[in-house]
Amino acid sequence: MIPSAFDYVRPDSLSDALALLARHRDAAKPMSGGHSLLPMMKLRLAAPDLVVDVNELGELHGITVGRNEVVVGAATTHATLEHHPEVAAALPLMPVVACQIADATVRNRGTLGGSLAHADPSADWPAAMLAQNAVFEVAGSSGSRSIAARDFFKGLFETALQPGELIVAVRIPVAANTRVAYRKFRHPASGYAVVGVAVVLDYDKGRCGGGCIAITGFADHAFRAERAEAELSKHVGEPSHIERLLDLAFDGVAPIEDRFADAEYRLQLARTMLRRALADAQSSFNPARSAA
């Protein structure tokens, strides 16, 4: 497929990029790694008059690992997060998720910020950001602001970003004594999550005191299973309690349906992925490269 005609520009600074997006408004689209926008353009699902390439902007690059948080530039690639030893030590969920994204070619080019801004309902990073209570630093022509991950994903490919805004960086708090897992049933063609579940359990003196459960691929956008999270302080791995967590996690959430998975099958997959993720996290075993 061939996209419709468009102009391309690579601005020299973030301020130049924001000015271009503000000037052209809906006729312009920002592009970083390109693995989300370009396929949509080839299918004529997106037809911008102007593509603004922000991938080389220095303001969007860099990783800072601090005692209390990790700050990741929006143009950081999936592969960088997969192989960064300091990130892995501070945020062990990051490489576990990164290595399950698509294939090596996509991971070497695709970016964290691009994936989050695209907000595909089956993307992997939204669940990871929700489970880690991330905050997105956003810039636009009218200034900068912070958006919590739990307030960012609004619907099918819909986010809290305003026209002309870009994610500049992602701030992720570092928490001690956590056990993490990400379980995903991978679509055999696209590599996206038919269902993916990220779990972060908070431990104190060997007992679970709470945590976060975030789910992607199940609904029209990634979400936190807050009713199930409220019961995590009682989690000791008992089968009856696990079944209760599974019931609470998906109660009242309408599953999406497609040719690969109808609602009933998707719910069954989701329950299985959550059950496995809880077991992985509790035992501190993260099957980063194993198939679901």
C-alpha cells in the first residue's frame, strides 16, 4: 500500500516541532519511530499533509536513573529499555515488557513515547506504565504539563493529549520490595497482545501488602483493575482468593471482539494471563522470553 502525498520535515529543536504542529494543527502528525503512524498512512487510515519527524530531537532522548524515580526520554527505543542494566535494576518490569514487543526490528526503531501516544488498545507499554504509576511529561505550544498514566488512556486510540502536544518524557517511581510480572497472549501475526497483564506486587517481610494490576488488549484501552487491586493485600496464592481476583478484575468491563478473539474467548485468555502473572510475580519468576 502507498500513502497519500505528504510533506516531511525534521525540525532542529522541540520548540520548532511544537510550532509546526501548532501551525498546521490537524493537518500535521508527529513521527518518532514510525511503526505506528506509517502503517496507518499506508492503509490510508491516516493522511496527514505534513509529517514532523521528532525522533532526533535531543530533548526527547536520555535516561536518568535516580534513587526515587527513573526518567525516560520519549524517543527512547524499546530495545534500549530491553537492554539497559540500570533501568532493569531499578524497574525490573521494563525489560520484561520490552523484550515481548513485536520483533527485534520493531524494538530497535519503535519508541516508548510513540507507542504511548498512539494508544493502541493492544499495545504493551500502556499496561506497564499503569502498573508502575508512571507520569507523562507533555509539552505543547501553550506550555508543559504532567499527566498521570491512569488519566492518560481514554478510549480507542484516544488519549488526554491535546492537539499539538507531544510526550517529552516518562517519569516512573522506583519502589523497593516489589515483585513484577508481565504475561501476554501474543497475536501470531501482529505480535500485539490479544490480552496482556502487568502485575506489580508490594512485599513487606515476605507478605504481599498490595500492588497494581494493569490490563491491555481486553478493552478499548488499557486499564487498572482497581477492584482486584483492593484485594491484593490478602494475596497469599490461595486458589479461592485468586479466583476472586480474576472475577473482580474483569467484572463490568466490556471486552473488545475481533476475528481472532470474541468476547468469551478474550475473557478466558485474560483470566489465564492474570492467573499466570500473579503466580510469576509471587514467585519472582519473570518468563521474559517464553511464549504465553
